[in-house]
Amino acid sequence: MKEVDITITTKNQVTIPANLVRELHLKRTRKLRVKRRGDSIVLTPLPSLENSLKSIWDRTKNKPAKPLSEDEINQSIRSIAVNRQR
């Protein structure tokens, strides 16, 4: 993508260019992590709940066909929450 200039609004908001939103498959309520890197700002999409649940499902697909225990489910949720906080 070529560089584009954007403006910070009076409410300290910026608009991400539509083509970038499409390319990254971002949705309206998607959370982004903001990180300062020197004089730059880096925005990184956080995993969506849908992707997080799909990840849990994918990790368990190749295991024996037994339901996840409540503890396993809670551990997976905690793991996702910790990763979101980083």
C-alpha cells in the first residue's frame, strides 16, 4: 500500500483508509492495540472472539473425541485474555 496522509480529529480520532480495512478484514468493533515505536505509532489488530474460538476449536480437533472440561475451557479463555493484554 502506498503511503497516505490522515488527520487527527478534534476528538483525537483517525480514520483507517477503507482499502486497508478491507485488506486486513477489520470489522467495526474490532479492537486494535496501539504501540509507540520511537516516533511512530503501530496499530495491531487483536484477535477477534471468533478467531480465538476457532483457534481453540482447531487445537482440539486432532485430540480424542471427548468434550472439553470446564477447566480446559476456562484455561483457554484465560490464555486468550492474557494474550490480548500484551
